[in-house]
Amino acid sequence: MNASAGDFVTPGTSVAVDEGLTLGDGIISTNSGFLASLSGKLVEDNGTISVQIKGSTANMPKIGDIVIGQVNRLNAKTAEIRILHIENKDGGERTIPALKLFADIYVTDFVDRYIPSAGDAMRSRDIVRAKITQFEPMLKASTRENPELGVLHAICPPCGEILQKSDSLPDFNVSCPRCDYSGYRVLSNGFGHGYTIPEGANVESLNRPGERWSSEAEKMLGHDGVRPYLSPLADFRRGINHEVPAFVAKMRNNNRSGGNRSGGQRREMHKTTCTMCSSSTEVPFKPTPGKPIRCRDCMNKVNDGTATKEELSAERAVLKSARAKSAESSGVKLFVGSISWDANEDDLRKLFSTYGELTEVHIAKDRETGKSRGFAFIKFSSLKDGQKAVKELDGFEFHGRKISVQESNESRGGSNDRRSRRRK
């Protein structure tokens, strides 16, 4: 029985969603219908059905949110930050869901300046203020749009001392008060000040936006992915001249032979159609029939909550039709139990082929003796033909025994546990 507004639900509970309703927090759409993903009370408000939770809930960053994060990993063209806090949000310090805990900042979104490698302007463990610019399929952020965005706190790579702003050397805007380290960071106006930025702070100008790099700094930048793991400008511990690691040498060879700069093959893009507006788009994965595939504009509308009820209702109809077509074209696998010991695969094929085209007939056999184990699997190319066979042959007498015919768990993506097969 499906739960409705006013009922208490737990993750996995089936939910009745009337036509025209929008899915809110805690409700997801699956192949088998609408399910609850949170524990709480079902509520319906202004055309949206959601799960209402008592007490504190986990944070969910949204497009436009300003977040505080720590640089977790540096790649050739991205800095991955772990989100620690969402600013100007009630309970912004609360736990963030694991799937939305990390965000990527591309080098083109660092600052209005050419940055060849992520390691040229950020370092692991830097504390950064950034703005969320994309929610699905993964979080993306930017430090480019506002002078308050950028690195707030950084430590010296060689000695661990807190870095200070500096303008003594061109293109080197931070230095260590303990050792001779100097480097470049995409600085926020809040660098060295913390959460509250003093009025008139102008640290961001040290980023030199729009300017060319000096010849001295140019030679030290991580051009062409030569040091995608870390650029010389970001790490003086290895020295300017050092032995290139084997995995980096392999990346460079792949770059020359046409691979991408991270050392792998170019990601294949698949042409498809947006399930909401029907416009052509491309995605870096093979689309699954019946699953939402949205263009960037439609994705933003859904994330912002500006998608209309009519658009969402039309999309659900498209997805339902696609799932039905996919199920029919993929066929169905049947489990046949209580088979007589003297029946063989040809006998089964002759019986079941009268209902439609078969693509597989297999009797399970004992590995040691090679004898039949009394059950088999039969696959129809058509879902309707298979369902008709189940209806007509379940309980049918075959070679002196009444056979059991049901859809296999594997056919619906279930587990491999077999149904009870007691001899009749």
C-alpha cells in the first residue's frame, strides 16, 4: 500500500504521488515508482510533496551559496575542495551529505588570469571561500566572481608556518615569515582576516587580474600538464629541477599521442535528447531509458525550483513511456521450477516457443554428476510474450509434473536468491 500525505514513512516506503505534484525533499523517482529516502511525515504543500523531518537535517548546498572549504586534492585542471561550512544559512555548519561534500573548481574559474595548472594558484589544505555554480551531476564552484572569494588561509609547504601576503616580488603574492618560501595564491580580500573582512580591504589586487605573468614566474608555471600533480610555483621542496615521476612521464606521452591532459583517453560524449524540453544535448555517459537526462538550462531550473508543474508532469510522462518501451525491448527472463528429471532443453524450447521468440533456454545441472537440478531459465525477447507464458504455463503438467513458471529475480534487477522450489 502506498503512503500518502499525513503518513509516517521510512527510506524505501512506496509513496503515492498524484498527477501534477512536484517531488520535494525526501522523495525520489525509481523504476518501481516513487519512494521515500528519509524518515519523517509526508506533507503536501503548494503542489509539492515532501518528507518533513523533526529537528536538524543535513545541509544541502545550492547554486549561488557561498561556502568555506579546504583544498582536498589538486588535479591538472581542477582543485577539489571539501565543503566545511555554508555561509548565511541557518545551521550552515551542520553535516553535509556525502554525495555533495566535495566541489571542483576549474582553473578557468580561479581568477581573471591565465592559470595553466591548479597547483599554480592553490595548495592542498588551503582554506577557500567559493561560490557554488553547478549542482548536478557534480558540484562545481568558482572563486572568480567576487573579490571576497578565494584563499582565506594558507600554510608554508616547506615549514608549515602561516603564509602572509606579500608584494615584494612580481607575481609572488604570499611569503613565509620563517623560511625563504614565496608563492602565488588566488587570494580573497579576507586573506589573513578570517570570516569578517575589514572595510576597504584590497588584498585581491595582489592576484594581478588581467595581467601577463612576468618572465621569471612564466618559466615556473605548470604548462602542458608537465607537473599536473603539483607545479614548481606551488612546491619548492622538490626543487625546480628534479626527476619526473614515472606516472607523470606516461601522462606526457599520452598528451603527445592525443590523450587528454590527465593522461587518459578523451571522454566519449553521447548525443541524446533532454527529457524535459526535448532539445538535443550531450552527456559523458550512456543514457539509461526512463532516467532523467536534462540539458543545462532545464537542470538549472529544477535545481532553482523554477521548473513548472506542467514541465515536470510532461517529463514524468516521457520517462514512463521510455521505461515501458525499454522493458518491452529488453525481454524477460523466466524461472521454471519442478521440472521432471527426464525433460531436456529441447523439450522446454518446444513448449515455450509456442508463446514467442526465445533467446535462451538453460537447465541448471549438477557440476559433479551433470544431472538436471530440476529447474531452468528461459528468456523471451518480448516482455508481453514472456508474461503470457507465465500466465498460461504456471502449474501446467509437463512430463508428469506440474511446473512452476515465474519471472526471474534477475529479470527485474533483483537479487540472485531463488524462490523456494519444493517438489510437488
